[in-house]
Amino acid sequence: MSGCTLELLDPKGSVGEQEKHLILIALGVMLLVVIPVIVLTLVFFWRYRETNTAATYSPKWSHSTKIEVVVWTIPVIIVVALAVMIWETTHKLDPYQPIEPVASEKAPIRVEVVALNWKWLFIYPDYHVATVNKLVLPVDTPVEFKITAESLMNAFFIPQLGSMVYAMSGMQTKLHLIANETGTYAGMSSAYSGPGFSDMHFKAHVTSQGDFDKWVKEAQAVPDTLDAPTYVKLEQPGTAAPVGIYANVMPGLFDAVVGKYMGPMDASSQGMRVSGNRAIDDIIAAANCRVDGQLDSRALLAQRPERDAGVQPAAQRALTE
């Protein structure tokens, strides 16, 4: 137990703070039933013990209206109170609902999250950079997460900032969070997803706006780029992946990851385009150009003129037909 922490009870964001309040209120209300039951059980054991001859013995007793009123009225009131509270907070804390900016000039930032085996890829589409197992956010700024998975289902969770949301291949889920204090907070996958699950951790670094802007400029200057061949290498299963930073992220990468596992009808229902999506073409082509598990760059380049001419690779044609 010495390794356990109480991160849920030490929130650093408004969503986490509201969830903590809900947990404590619900716990307190339920204790209104649990504590009296425990106390009365001990009292009855003591009062009606065999050696207490002063206790009233009523072998023919079978009913008490007063007791019936108490044991039914109090639980009903508690259940109704909890139902009303949970109904309100469920809608208020809906992860798909945007968070009101703390200040008018604080526009939300977008982060696209891809759960890989067994690592996290964070894409900043507005800044054209991406990171692996490292999330950097400005303080007091609403964040809109779009979440998906490359393979197995996972769950994206930063306990001190708020809600957990599942990541599933071929689907896009959303989460809105905000951090109200600078610091470094633990993030994880809270859904079992195979042998590398226990190493699927990341750090969420919350900085001042100035430090965040500085970090973005530094990330944009790194030599490593995230194109289709690099992504295909990155998505290969592996544990304890080191932190990585990429610049010049290929446009439409997140939609391409989602679209790989979707048909045209499913994609159009989410406002996405699968057929003719260049990013999907590149990723599928790169995945198909592997020899003994290694990327064959010559085979990939040989396919490029065909795709540039508007002809989809066979794998993509099969996906979109």
C-alpha cells in the first residue's frame, strides 16, 4: 500500500476538483446509512446478549409501523438525492462538453491522442508537432482531446486533471480538460491491453503560457519528422518507449489512423473522408512495404507515382469499396 497514491483526491484542474467533490458528497450521503447500521448492530449484540436478563424478550413481536417508516423513508430520500445529484453532474461533467475559458484570450488548444501498443502519441495539429509519452499543456487553458487507438482498446486517464475516456480503433472519442496549476502529473492507460499495459505511462507537464510557447518553438525545430514511414515504425508493438518529439507532422495523420479501420459510411457519419485520403494511402502503403518486419523504402517509393496520379493502392481500394 505504500506505493499507492491519492491522486484522485488531489486534483489540479477544475474537472478533477468537481469530480472529487462529487465523490466526497456521495460517500458522505451513503455513510448516513452505513454508520447507523453498524452502530445499531453492535448495540443489539450488546443489549440482547444472553447474559442480559434485563432486556425485554418479545417472541411474538412481528411488526412496527415506526420502524417500517424509518427504514424505508430514509433510504428513499438518500436514493432520490443521489439520483438528482448524479443527473446534474453527469451532464455538467460530460467529457464532450467544452470548458468555458478561464480568460477571454485563452482559446482552447487541440491535442490528438493515439493509443499505440504500448505507448501514447500526442499530436498538436495547430503547431504541426507531435510527442511520444510526453504531454505538454499551458496552465489555465482549456484543452480539447480527440482520442483513438491504433490497435487494442485503451483508456486515456490523467487522474489529477479529470475524466477517463476510452480509446478505440476506428472511432474518435473526445475529452475536455483544464489544468489550474503548473506541475508534472502522471498519465496512464487504465484499461488492460496486453503484455505492455503496465508500462503504458506518460507525464503531463503543465507550464506557463510563455514556457509552452517556448517549448512549441523548440519542438518545431527538431530534425525528426513524423511522416507515414516513421509512423509505421512507431506503431510497432514495444514497451517502455522513450520520450520522443517530432516536427512537420504529416497533415491528416489522426484522421488517417481512424479512417484505416472505417468504411466510407462510418467515416462520413463522423465528418471524415476515407476515400482518397492521402494520409491513409501513405500509411497503408508504408505498412504494405515491409520485408521481414523492416520497412522497404525502395518499394514504398515505387508506389508513390501511382498514388500521386490519383490511383489508390490495392489495400486502400479494398477498404473503400
